[in-house]
Amino acid sequence: MIALADCNNFYASCERVFRPNLNDKPVVVLSNNDGCVIARSNEAKVLGIKMGEPAFKSRDIFDRNGIHVFSTNFALYGDFSNRVMSILSDSVPSIEIYSIDEAFMNFRGIPNQEEFAIELRKKILQWTGIPISIGIAPSKTLSKVANSIAKKKRKNGVCILMDKHETLEYLKLFPVSNLWGVGRKFSKMLEKNGIHNAYELTQKSDNWLQKYMSIVGLKMVKELRGESCFDMVNGWSRKKSIMTSRTFGHEIDNFKGLAQALSTYASMCAAKLRKEKSCAKSIHIMIFTNPFKQNYRMNYKASKTIILDTPTNDGLEIVSRCIDALRSIYRPDCIYKRAGVIVSDIVPQSQVQLTFFHQHADIEKRHHLMAAVDKLNDGFGRMKVRFAINGFEKKWHLRQEKLSPCYTTRMSDLLRIKY
């Protein structure tokens, strides 16, 4: 049996942990630069707040209903995610971390699985303050269905789908558009073919499913029938690419400011590579003006890809190559709103093949330098030690007007109790 643990309204729940006065109150979390709604508590959903809704369109609703609004605090959310996943990992034979707030768990060999899940849910709530729902079923796709039922229809937050007849009854009530792996395109196609719920989809022939939904869609439907087709991915999986991209809090009209932002993103990508003990051979940079301001000088977007002779995670080299590429695509007659860096063609650090002309001593020096930088930044805060080109002005920094404290990751933000 496979179980799916999913944190309920995760971002909103994280904000509530140190603010218990927000329990049962409407809470929303906004995206980068406080642009759009990306998380809502159940109370906010009832008020009609939609996912992805621009914040400026909802300000009247926020004010009228006393909705508590927060900027994204990824340091806080990431730390709570690590805590929840650590508890899950210690409690079951193996887990597959699917996203920041979801994990598949191997329940094979666990007796009284429903009672075990209930106790696990209570433990996580007590130890972290984060409420979760757990769905248990013979396959990943069915566990997703079970989790949805647990979240919406079970007071104990746990649903187990073992009985075939009961499972079919639930599938008849489950909209096909809500199935794992069925996006907007497939949803429209299925509804045009008279398929509105998950049960109707399971009645289609394998040939029809493979023709219209590919082999992946066929496997998904087989999982709905109770046949496990997607194996658990145990352990850590190396990323295929790493991207750092941001919309600026204030638009940039000069090369220096844009170079500061882009070099900072490049440094962050390099640090992530080193953390995973990986190296990248390809670097891709992107710059954009604001597409919604058609009469604002010029609507311009550009990108450039750099292919390295040897994969690297050296921040100095990655930043240097990004700035050289930026010079070739920068236009002084434009005002920029967004930039990003992507590193790809990632290989393990231990498997990097050097060229004939590489100096081994120089590589070792750089390796020790980057290790020292990472150690200092891990101890004192991200980007405390930086390259000169990263700058300190940060006029392009994200707008986060409603940012909550980093209660668990920053000493200055530790909760103070008066007695």
C-alpha cells in the first residue's frame, strides 16, 4: 500500500503556527513581489478568493472581510517542510518527497494502517503545528484520490481505499479534471468524449487510452483500476536543471543594476549546485522588459546560452560567464522588469571530465574557496559573503511588504515570550 501525506493549505498553515490568533481566520499568501494569490486558507476560499488572482483586484475583498495577507516567506516554509518530511521519513520504511508539502510513503508491512496514519497525523500536528491529510491506496494515483477525500470529507483526515466496490463509488463522484496528471488540455478532450468522472475514464479500452492520452495516461488509468504502475522513487534524486528567476521589485534602467541582479541569481544557482555536489555544463540567461507596458520605451526580451568546456559549480566562473553573456544582449534603451539564470546538463561533481589544459591546482584552490564561502553563508545567512558585482544596493529586490518573521531560521526573528 502507498500513502500520500499532503499538508493542508501549507503556506497559510505555516503562517498560523506562530500566530494562533489566525486559526479559523481567512489567510492568503501572495507570490513574488506581492503580485498574485498563491495560497489560501479554507476560510479565504469560502469568501471567493481565487488562486492566481492579482492582489490589486482583491484588495477591497481583503479589507472588507478582514483577510490576513502575507508575502511569501520561503525560508519559513522550507524549514517547516524539512521538519514534516523528517518526521515522515523516521516513521515509515521509505518515502518519496513529491513537493514542498507532499510525500508518498511506503506503507507495506505496516499493520492497522488507518490507525497508524491517524497517529502519524497527530504527531506531525503536535510536533510542528502543521495539519496534514493522508490517503492510502494500492497505487499512487488512487492515493491522490484518497487524499482528496480525506481532506474534504473525513474528520480524522485519513482515508484508505482498499475495497474495490467502495473505490468505484468514490471514482464515480470524482471529477476527471481533478485527477493527478490530467491537465486542462486532457480535461477538455475527455469531456468532449463524454467522460466526466474518474469511473467513466476507467471504462475506456487500453487502446483508446494510449491513442488519446499516451502511455503515461494509460498507466494512470491502470492505477485507478488498482494496478500499481508508478514505482516509489526512494532516496534523493539529482536535479536535471536549476533555475533562479525573479521579477524585480523596481524596474531597472541601467547595466549595473541588471548585472547585480543577474550575478546574484547566478551565485545562487552555483551554491545550489555545490550543495547537491553537482556541476553544470550549460548556462542560460534571460532578461525581460515589462510586457504590460507597451508604450514604455520598448518591449524586449532576450536570452543567451553558454556551453562550458567542462562542467562546473564554481561561482566565480558561472558569474563571469553570465556577465559576459549579458553584455552581448543588453540594450540601454530598455527598462527591465525580470531576469533569470538556468543551469542545466547537470552531472555529479565526482564524474566531471577535465580537459587536457586544465590546471588541477587551480581547480583545488577554487574548490576550497567556494567551500569556505558556503560555510560562512550557511552560518551567517545567505549571500553574507558575496562577489563585488553582486552589490549591496538591491534596488531590484523583491517587494515583500507583508513578510512575516523567519521564526525558525533567523536568530533575530526568534519568538520572544514575555513573562
